[in-house]
Amino acid sequence: MDIAQILINTLVRAAELSLLAIGLTMVFDILKFANFAHTDYAVLGALFAYVFNRILGLNLFLAIILAAFVTGCVGILIDQAIFKRLRNIGAKPVTLMITSMGTAIALRNLMRLIWSSHTKTYAIPLQKPFEILGARITPLQIGIIVVGLISMIAFHLLLHRTTFGKALRAISDNSDLASACAIDSEKMIKRMWFLASAYGVIGGSMIAMEHLLYPRLGFDIIIPVFCATILGGIGNPYGAMLGALTLAFAENTVLALDLGPIINFGGWFDVGSIQISTGYKPAISFMILIIVLLFKPTGILRKK
Amino acid sequence: MAVINFVIYLSTMIGIYSLLAMSLNFQVGITGLINFGQVAFFCIGAYTSSLLVVNAGIPVVVAFLAAMALSGVFGYIMSIPTKSLKSDYWAIATLASGEIVRLVALNEGWLTAGPFGVMGIPQILKDFISKDAYPVFYLLFVMACIIIVYFFLDKLTNSPFGRNLKAIRDEEELCLSLGKDTQKLKLQAMVVAGMVAGLAGAVFAFYIQFISPENFQPIETFLMWAMIIVGGRGNFMGAIAGAVVIQLFNVSTRFLGNYVPLGSDSMAALRMTIIGVLIILFLLYRPEGLIKEKKKVYD
């Protein structure tokens, strides 16, 4: 595979992952717990989009926007029904994390019950790839990269140009001081859940568009999303984007690497060419996650 | 007869999961280590014991001990990052490590036969017990394992070592300030828990006589979690009670398929949805579980 192709695949994957990682990092930052149900919200939204697109016959773009809105509300509802109660009784973050795991199991299987385990596809016309510098890219992939970029810029503006963004950053910095300044944290938390879930849905739908959609998808992408989040440093949305980019690059290159010359070590062991089996593709993000956690748990970028 | 056989099967599976739940309880309920990769021990125990017997012809007793030893070593490896990681970061890493173990079992075909699984795992002491009495014999064997493990873990928990572990769970900084080597204690706890779950894996493999990576999906870990949340953490009776409740529900609802107009996949989904909701409800309204941990007060 040549470099242009690796670059394109990396950008597409990074656009998908970073939209998911942004939401995860926000929740982790403000509420101090790792939300294991985050990617399941995203898949729920992607399935909503599937319903709007396939059954109601809506334009795919509109279907995803509508699904993001609906799932944003679901995110708020789940928070009010479950996480808010736990916050109110002063539960430890660890309890919230375990509860989110329970939520993930319930949600994932509920989706399986409603939509069955079969894979689904959106109504997308067959994609004819362009050739750019000898690499192939489909119009869909260009769309994913563009939507990813626009979403990032929108997120940046939201965080720095709106009262909500400033309030959110204030809560993240010092929640006591924020509430002393008459910032209604519960209201901000509601909006944050909406934003986190809706962004997740856009990311999740893009993964579903490019690959396949099925209820278990949420579990299959949870580790890469966690990996991107932690790689970039928890609570740092720009870190999450950088983390997604780094992980996407690793996912696209590690399998193509020839480990032979490294193990040969100047002809000491003649093992020829060694490549990691493609069966281990999902393990790349697991390994990177564990390595990052071991050696640099604070991530690449420091918080703010 | 079919009913009796089913009850024996169900009891045996409850027994095996009791061992796993007790092991998870030792990590979560006693030491406060959030392990989302518990199925890795189960997988390692099952594969080690069955491969040693099937491929290398090693005596079963040695294979069981090796399974426990290797799972213990894996517990040791898993405990290393607890030194530098906060508990939630470690939990995320354990989820990944559980999947890595399954992927190794799936991809290293030369060792594990990959997706085909290990077949022809022999029955223990088959020559001495009649075919009809065998299920009862195996159930008794599992019961014996539970009793030994129960008293061992209970004794350990009430020893100074166990009190130190509970101190880590409740207040790690305090424990450190008293000069306890918390890292070493966590390591020892993980090794003990790994050995118990490895034993469960070996018992499981020699019971069903055929294992494949399909048996070690992450869903197994969540079932074990449901057991300790429903049953109650911090005491081993709770873990056993949870294993009974969850397995009874999990296995018995398989037969409702004949009466409910749902396919088997939908039934499985419904079952797991209910288990997920059960986890949430217990954490919200009865966080101590069915059997509450008795806290000793020292005057």
C-alpha cells in the first residue's frame, strides 16, 4: 500500500473516531467516569438513522441529523433516569462506571431485540472511487472527511464562542467555583449529554456507512474510541482528535509492516519476512491502549 | 429422567460460575479492583488444561495445576499496571486484555486449533464410574471444588492479609500511609483470583469436553458481573447466591423459547437486556446486593 492510500484511510478513520472520542472525553472530564455505554448510544443513533432512511425514506443526511437529535435526547433521558440519581446519592465514579457497563449491556441487547443481529446498510448508491495521486477515494469517504472537519470546527466554536462552552470549560476547571458563579451545572450537564450523544451518532453513522451496521457494533468500537480518548489525554477534545489520528494511522500501517528486518537484527536470526496476521487487526488498538496506559496514562497532550 | 439430567446440568453450571463469581468477588468486592476481563482467566484455564491433556498427554491432575498456575501468572501480569493506573483506567485496560486473550485463542491455530476449538477432551476417571452416574459424580466434584475454594477464600479474607485488601478497597491512601505495600497486596490478590478462575476454566473444559473461542465471549464477563452485583459483593455467599440467581434465569429461560414467539437470537437478546436492567436496578436501589457484607467493627 502506498503512502497516499494510507493517508486517505487514516483521515477517514480519524474523522469517524474523533467524533466519538470527543463525546467520551467530555463526559469523562465533567462527570469523572468512563462511560462504557457511549458507543452504544452512537449505534442506537445509527440505527435510528437507518429507520429514518430506509423505512421512512428520508434523505440519509437528514436522517442522520434527525437521529443525532433524537439520540441526544435519549442521552439526557438515560442520564436523568440513571446517572443523575447516582450523582445525587453521592456514588463514587467507579459505581457510575459499572452502571454504565450495565446500561451498555441493556442497550446493546435491546437494540439486538428490536433490530435483530443482522447487518444493515443505508440506501447509498454504489460508490465509484476517484484516483488521487494513485490512491483511491470514494465520494462517501470525501464526505466523511469533510463532515468530520466541519464538526470539529463547530465543536471548537461551541466551546470557545458560546456561553455554554465557557460554562462547560468552567465546570471542567473547577466545578465548585463554577457553581459559585451561578452556573447551573445540572443544566450544563444535560446539554453536554445531548452534545456528546449527538456527536457520537454522527461518528457512529459514518462508521456504519463505510462498513456495516449491526447492534453489536458499539462493543466492537469501544476500545478504539477509548484508545483515541486516552491517547489524546482525558478531558482534552483536541487531544481526542489527535489521538484518533494517531490510532487511525497505526491501525492502517501496523498490519502492512514487515517485522522481519527488525527480528533479523543484522542477519542474526534469518526469519525472512514476518507480518502480523490480519486476525489481530482489532488487537492493534487494544495493544496501543495498554501500552499508552502503561507508559503515558496522561496521554500525548496535557489537559489545557 | 430428562428433568433430572437437566437439573444436574444446571447445578453443575451454577457451580462452575460460582467459582468464577467468587474469584471476581475477591477482586472487586474485597480488593476493589474493577476487572472487566475476568473471562481471560476462564479462557486460559480451559485452554491450558485441555491442550495439555489432549495434545501432550499430560495427567489430568498436573494439567489442572498448570491451568491454575498459568491463570495465576496472567493475574500477576494484569496486576502490574495497577501500580501506575487509577482504577477506571485499569478497568478499561482489563476489557482490552480479555479480548486479546480470546483473539490469541482464535488466531494461533497451531496451538489452539483456532475457531474449530479443542475437541475430544477426555472425562476424568471415566473408567471407574458408570456412564449413568457420571453427571452426578462430576457435580459432586464441582461441589467439592466450591467448598474448598469457599473456605480458602473466606479464611484468606478474614486473615490479616484479607483485612489489608479491604483497607485498599476502602481507603488506599490510608493503607499506604500505614506502610502497607499496596502494590504487592493487589498483585497477590490478582494471583489468587486468577488461580481460582483458572480452576473454573479447567473444570468447565473437562465438563463440556469441547471448547472454542466462542465460549469465552466478553458476555461471560458481564454475566459474572451481574452475579456479584445481584448477589452482593464483599462476601462469598453473595457471589454464590448471585451465580444461582443469574444462571437459573439464564439457563431456564432458554426453554421458554417454545412458548414465546421469539427466535433464539431474540430470546438471547431479551435475556441479556433483562440482565443489564437488573444490574442497573440493583446498583440504584440495592447496591449491597442480596446478601450484605457483614462489616466487623473492632473496638
